[in-house]
Amino acid sequence: MPTRHRGRRAASEFEVPPLQLVAAARMKAPAGLPRAAQAIWRTTLASYPADFFRPSDAALLKAWCTAAAMADEATAVLAREGMFADNGHGRQMPHPAVGILSTCTAMLNNVGMKLRLTPSARMRIDAAATRANAAPASKRPWT
């Protein structure tokens, strides 16, 4: 039966193999994503650290990029054709692209919060980190 040494131990007993850092690869845009949405995908992923998004975020990222591309297209249509369109009976009505833009903007806000892409979501991360790193005001916080 091996004997256990009491007291100090040699540093060689505690050797740990050196840490090898591996750069995280960025996710690639999913197949079938429109070209405009692919450009938004690349820009969005390049704006954050490589390990910020996980593979489980891919569906939400795809929705984010698609909505952003559709919002850009609706904005271009409105700039070209105007906010109102003739309904065929001589009356002006809001252009259909107004509704598309509104829906896409709501989706961008909703999905952006879930992915922590919006300024308010990022502020929550920063505030949480600040509170976690702050020194306690007293040893008894309940007083």
C-alpha cells in the first residue's frame, strides 16, 4: 500500500499540462439564405467575438438576417414608390411595403433581444457584469 506524504509536496507533483487555446470558428451562413441576408449574417457575426453565438442560435440568426434584408428591401421600395399607393378605385392607401417594414422591424426587435443584439439587451449584460464586480457596500447587505 503506497504511503501518503504529509506536509509540503514538491512542485513536480502539481504539474499541469500547458493550456492550448483554440480559436473558435465562426458559424457559416445556412444554405438557402438569400444573398442580402448572407451579407447581414457575415456583418453581424463579425461584430461579435467568435464564441458569442452558439450553433443553437442559428435559427434565430437566420430569422434576424432575413428580417433585416426584407426590411432593407421594403425601405428601398418605399423610397422608390412612396408611402401611399392607389387602390384601383381612385383612393390612396398605405403602400403594402409599410406593413412589411413594420412586421420586419418588430421581428428584428424581438429576435434581437433574444440574441442580445439590441442596445438595451447589451446594456443588461454590462449592468449585470458591473453589479457582479462591484464591491459590497457592507458585510451585511440586509442592513
